[in-house]
Amino acid sequence: MAELWHVTMVTHNSRYSERMKKYRVKASPAFWLEPEDEVKLCGIIGDIVEKYHMKFHQFNICGDHAHILMEVEDGKLEDTVKTLKSLSALGYKRSLGIAAKSAFHLWAQKFNKQLVDSPEYLKSLIQYISSNRLKHGMQENANLETAIGRLLYKFPEK
């Protein structure tokens, strides 16, 4: 049985966690995606979504984080997000021309998740994700909107 999840992934060092405080981890500068990088990364994510038959019903990316409304088979969320994060980081690293053996971190280790458990939450979540760039004072980007449209699930025509 499939479930709908709101997943938030943050870029490396863009958040300082309790675990980092506890172990006195010194954070390096946060990874920030410029508008053209967001478009490039959406293309990479779109290829992954297509190859692995992932179902994204809403998506937005905002410099240091991404929101996804995804449909996942019960019990498969962690593996699906792990695949998405690792392959998107690898593809983005390659697109930057960084050597294969060089260290590169795009995403933070963990991700946030919230099960969509009501029609009301689903409705508000779709609005929240679609307007997230505006919430953060970011400009609209037509190229990004096109790239996002490409990775969203298309329901079969009857």
C-alpha cells in the first residue's frame, strides 16, 4: 500500500543539529545552490525519478533545502530517500567536474518526514510546497518551474 509523505532534505551544513552541538562538531560553510544550480539539480533529480519510477506529486527547491510530496510504498521511504540523495549528489558532483575520489557533500545526513494523514493536511501541504520560494523571499524562476514540472508524476490518462 502506498503512502504520501512530506520529505524535507537540507543541504550539507545548512542546519546545526543537536547531535552536532552535543559532539561539538565545527560546521564548515553551508552548501547553497544558486538558481542555475537548482535547475541543474532538478534535471538530475528528474532523471532519477524517471529511472526509479518515483512518484513526486509536489516539489520545490530553495537554495539550501528541498520539499517533496512523494508517494512511496509502505516501508520504502528511507530506502527511496537514500537512493534519491546519493544519486542526486553523485550526479551533481559529476556535473561540477569534481574528481570521483574527491570528497563532496550535497545533502545533510538526515531528512525530515511527515506522513500525510488527512485531506486537509494534503491541501495545505501542496500550497506550502508550491509557495515555499516566496516564503523565503526568493524570486520565481521560469527555468526552475519547467524543470520541476518535468519531475512531477503524471497520472495516466483514462
